[in-house]
Amino acid sequence: MKGNGMMSNLLKKINRGGIFHICLLYFFLSIMIVSISYYEVKKSEMDILGRSLYDENSIFFIPDESMLWDWRDINIEQQFTLFKELQTGSRNIRAIYFDNQTYVPPMVEGRFFRKEDFYDKEKFAVVGKEIQRSELKYKNGKLYYIYKNDEFEVIGTMGASHLTEIDKTILLSMNGLSSDENRETGIFVLNASDLSSVTKTKILDVKGVKVPIHLFERGEYGAQSYANSDIYNVILKIIVFVLVSFSSVIFTVSWIKKQWSEIRVLWILGYQPRYPLFRYVIKYFMITSFTYFLVAGGSCAILNINQEFYNEYFLHICFGFLVIVLTSFFSLRITMKNLSKRLIM
């Protein structure tokens, strides 16, 4: 009974200044923002997996047959991933090379490629989880995928919790292709954050050599087909934005008005109303910020977010915090002006 009494007194002290209610409201608002942010990054990841690791703005090209070039020497002054389509259909077979780092898909077992794999004499493969063992060769305790009589050691199996295009995709290290295969003209796909200069000039800089390329669009993979495809996603964002903004405004106005009695007593005693109001504002923002970043920080530790999408997730979290701060600030400012006028009158 004594313990229950102490807990009851503690809750009363906390709730006296409305701290408990502030924390509770912004805890739920923070969870709402974290949820929509996590949904957005997972949607982006699902889009990439659905496109077999191609970006939304990937470019498809065929290099000029008359030019000899080495994919290791591509220079676009940014990180990139290069694919060469070897076979499409029930099994998508692609050679891959990337500069420094790339998006790593969910792995069922083993590992994905590393940069040094493309400069090794070994030939490596990463296969989708739908690739049957019967399609692979077992030798000396290792699995190999055979492509045109060349053996590629399987170092990993990729696949998400849901069915995607990567489940039936086979990726081969580009350095493992034969010299004849490398010389053959094929369809290349380039992933990078900004390819505007390449698409504008239709020239690929390969260690100072200007290689002309023929660009073309691949319907289901092109950026245009995704531009206005998800109206429901836009509606969901608007609903969350309205809910968070409306809830923040209503609660902020309500909370500051509850402090009216104390402000009025202090004014009667000769204190300027701006001093207690300023104290309330600081207290309010400290509590809301602490609650928000506690939830946001905890989400980074708990949720499974691919490293490639950390920046996107961080931007969503920052935007959510900005919405809360701005709506609270304007609500407090308007309410404080109205309360000050009431005191003077």
C-alpha cells in the first residue's frame, strides 16, 4: 500500500505541470512519424528489390561497338553500380561491378560482393533464394554456378521475407566473365545518384576516353513509370501530416491555457507575464524534443534499416520533428499573445 501511495504521489507531481500528458501525446505522435518514415524506406527498398536492384533512375545503354573500354575505368565522379544483362526471363543472369560500395540486398545466407572481389582472380556468384540446388554444382564442399562452362563460386544467397525479382536473379562478378564475353556488346545498366550529365551528352568517360553510348528506356524499370504510380502513398502522407499538425496545435493551445491561473497570480504579484510564459515555452520544447528523439533514437536501434537508406530515414525523421516544432511554436506564439491581452484588459 505504501509503494502504491508513493507511486500515486509521484504521478501527481509529474502530472501537476502536465509533463505526463505532454510526454504521452508526443510519444504517440513520434511513433506515428517513425512508422511512416520506416514505411517509406521499406517501400524504397521493395522498389529496388522489385526492379532486381536497378535504381528508379537507372540508365540502360549499349556502348559503341568500335570502342574498346574497361568497366573498371569508368569515371563519373561518384559511386556507381554497373550491371551487364546476360540473360532475362525465368532466370535473370547479370554481371555486376560497383565502385567502392553499393546497395546490399537482404541476405538469406553467406555474403554479398565486396569491392576487392572484382580485382581477384576468383569468380564469384550471388544467387536468389529461388535458385534450386539442382541448378548449381557441388564441388570440394562448395557450390558453383556454371555459366558458359565457367565456374562461379556461390558466396551468398539473397532474398527478402517476401517474393521479389531478386529471388530468381543470379549475379556474377564481372571480372569472372571470359574475354570473349566481355568484348561482346550487350545491354548495360548504370546505377548512380545523378546521371544527368551522361544522359545529356550520351558519352561515358572511361579513363579519359569518351565512349559513345546508345541510351534507351526499359518500360517497367524507367523512372517515368514510377513518377505517379502511388497516389495512395501521397494520401497517407497527407493524412499523417494533418493528424500530427492538428494534434500538436490543439494540445499545445490547451496545455498553455491550463497554466493561465499561475500566470495570472504571478501577474497580480507584479511579475511580467512574459517571464513565466517564456519558462513554459522552454519547458514545453525540452519535453517534446526529449520525447521525440528518445523514440527516434530507439527506432534506429530496434528497426532493421538498410544502411543504404539511413539518409532517407534521417530526412523523414527531421521533417517530422520540424512539423512538430513549427506547429507548436506558432500555436504557443498565438496563445501567448491572446493571454497577454487578457491580462492587460
